[in-house]
Amino acid sequence: MIAGQSLVALEANDVRASVARVGACNPTLAHGALSVSLDVGVLLPCNVAVYVADGATVVCAVAADEMLGMVGNPALEPIAREVAERLDRVLMRACEADPARG
């Protein structure tokens, strides 16, 4: 799912036995954001969490546009929008893969 949106899973950690955290990143978009503001570095990569709740798989991701908005640089808005759209597509594909979540 992540690779289909040109996002690379940088790492995957089991935070708890039932929660997996995946760091997702598009190197080109990350480079663009860092070129605007090095402060973005503390916000990378975008986190995606996967866990099971009430028998259903839950996949959630950061709101990249809101997260990058914390930097307060309007030049980041187009990049933030693109990242948010890609992560939204990942979440939509996860819902398609799990008809119970549709």
C-alpha cells in the first residue's frame, strides 16, 4: 500500500505487541520540505500505525498537512498537501483491503 504512493517504509516498530508503527517517507517530497525548512526534520518520517481493535484492523496516519503547518512556513503548504493526499490514498486502499472497514 505505501509503495503504491511512492512512500518508502523506513522502519517498522512494534510499539506494543499489538501496535505496529511504520515510518513512511517519499524521499523527493522530504527533500523538498527540508529545502524549505530544516525544522521539518523533527517531523519526519510520517508515522502510520496499524493495530487490531474489536477484531478489525485499524490503519491510521498523521495529518501531514496539519503537522507541517506547525512549522509556520506557507511555502510548505503544497508539499504538505501532496503528502496528505498520498497518505489518504494509503488509508483508502487499506479500507478497500478490509471490506469490514469500508
